[in-house]
Amino acid sequence: MHKLLIQREKKEYVKELDREVTITKRHEYFVSDIAKDFGTMHGTIKAKDLKAKDGSIVKSSQGTEFIVLSPTFPDMFKRIRKQAQTVMAKDLGLILAETGVGADSLAVDAGAGSGAMACFLARHVKKVVTYEIRDDFLENVKANIKLLGLTNVTLKHGDITKNVAEKNVDLFTLDLPEPWHTIPVVAKALKVGGWLAGYCPHVSQVMQLADAIRKDKRLQLIKCVELIQRDWVVDAQRSRPDNRGVGHTAFLVFARKFQS
């Protein structure tokens, strides 16, 4: 069993400065083994306190207060081991929104990389089959699937430019250096009405993928989207965009199968 320890951010008003000042920054600790005492920069939390019910306030050996919570899927998802660059939540969410896959859907994903796409989809669809050609990624993907407790992900070692065994696929996701080479296989595997979602960091990839889609009469190019995320700082004195932000991650290319 895993737990989260949350140390709340604390602020105090400083009269001389006429503003609030952060006294303690918010800290979050992920505890993977609650059978052992857990050390933080603010002291040790006893194992017996880690077993407290969600929302309980426990104190460290230095007297610092922490809130105990059970991690949700997003909390766990952030902690998968990344051997390859992973798809960010903003892009994953858009794939779900655009394609409408759900509890009865079959999704095929390539390549697996660190398994982020496959694991995220598995939370929302009936079954995910993810393909990876690199041996050095396979064991890491297995470990991430286990960490998240997923039982509906099948990992296969194979080259999807040649063939896949799956048929009547609702969603086919591509996160590959040259996704255009997969189009004949993808078009064959998709059900009529099924979706292709290509994750392309570079515009040159978008152009070649879109060209391959247009040449296959079974598919229709629907749209290409880039999602930019801008966080805001909101407190008692300020409400403005954060100095930091998430800029370009990738272009998302969506296509749909209209003919057999």
C-alpha cells in the first residue's frame, strides 16, 4: 500500500512589507512502503502513523504536521519510471476528448516507450495492447504497469509497420519517430469509425503523417492540434500568469476510418 504525506504551505502577513510571505513551502512525499518509518527533511514519520485514515494529521519527529492521503491514479501516474519522454496529461486528455473512447473500447498503442500512453488509456478503456520494438524499454513498461495496478494492458514486442494481430480497434495511438510507415497496418486494424491519434513533436513528422493519411482512401484527416498550457499564480495579492509554463510538447494529428 502507498501513501502521500502533504505538508501544507503556510503564509504570514508581514506588516513592514505590507504583504503575505511564504513561511513554509508545500511539500509532498510519496511513501511506497508504509511498514517502515519514513524520513523527510522535516523529521521522521512513524510507520504506525502512516496507516492513519485519509485526512488524518500526523506529526514528524520534529513536530511538523503532515496530512495523510491515499494516492489517486494521477498521483501514481506521476511516479512511473521514465526511460523515454512521456506524453503529458494535457495531451492525453485531449486524445480522450476528441476520440470519445470509453469502457467498451479497444486501444492499440505504439511505441510503448515508458508506457505512459498505454497506462493512461487503460484507466479509461476496456483493453490496451501496446507494442514496443526496443528490448531495453520492455521491462520498465512492465514495472510501470505493475506500479499502477493495471490488469488490462497487454505488452507486445513487435514492429507495427509490418503487422498487428488486433482487429476492430477503436483507437490507435502512435508515438513513433516515423509514424507514416504504420498507416497501412493502422488502417486495416481500425474499425469503421475508429480513430488514429498521432503524437508528433516535430512539424516535419506532421506533414509526412498527414500526407500518408491522405493517400489511404480508408482514412480521413480530421485535424491537427497543438495544446499550450499556461499556469497562473493566484494568491491574496496577485492573479497573473506564472513565469514558468508548459510550451510546445507535440502536435496531435487526428484521423478517422470511414471506409473498409
